[in-house]
Amino acid sequence: MESKKSSFSAESLLIGGLLLLALLVTAVAITPSWRQGVRDFFLPEQRLILAKVSGDLTGQGLHVTVLKIQMRDTLVLEVYNVEKPEESTLMARIVLPEKRDAYFQLKGNATNLGLADVDNDGTLEIIAPAFDDQMIARLNIYKYNPATHGFDRLNAPPGTEF
């Protein structure tokens, strides 16, 4: 008789433990901050280089390499000054407002990062397409500003074709 009672309590303990575990998993799944905390714990920060493009932005010898990098929840553009081939320095780190990579047609080729003269002023702009949270395509255009040594966001002029 004693063995049935102990097996019953072991069975009850197992069911109770599984029920508690199920409630904990449900709470983590429906609470965004907890879900993000669990994701951050198990998924280390990593950088995935999606695209690389090089060129002279100003037409006067400012040679740069632009990397489009996917991190956990962000897309980042890193612009490196490569005027001296033996060393490259980070000029700017631009966090894109969107999180998902996208492609567009540039001179007949599909690309997810490009350099083009969008505003027809003789200098190249960085073009980085992306999708927002509603999967609407966005075209991010950044122009080098020699006065601030930084990058300004532009809107494409009407009728611009790539």
C-alpha cells in the first residue's frame, strides 16, 4: 500500500513540475522583454557582412569602402576611409531605421548596396535598400558632407531612376 502512495506523489510531483514549466514558457513567450532577454542569453551578438562596395565618393580622391552589416536586430552601414591601402579607418557607422535587408535594381543589376550619383551633382551617394516592419521597401540614401565629415540622409529626387 505504501508503494502506491509514493508513486502517486512522484507522479503528482512530475505533473506539477511540467505544469509549472509550461506556465513559465508561456509567460516568456507572451512577454516581449522576457522573450528578448532569453534570446539575448542564447544568441550571441554576431555581425554578418551582407554587402561591400568601394568607390570615390567626392570624385576628388576620397576612396571609401562601405559595408552593409546585419546584426541581431539592426542593419548597419560602416564607411571606411581607404585612402591609404595599408590602413583603413572607420569614418562613420550609420544605423539604418529598418531591420530587414532588401535589393533593388542599379544599372540593370540586383544589389543590396550601391554607390550612385542620385542628385546629379558629380558626387556619389550611398544607397542601401531595406524593408520596414510592415515589409514596405525603403531606399536609404546617404550623402557625404565634407563640412562635417559625416553623412546626411537624402530623399531621392522625383523621377530618379537607377
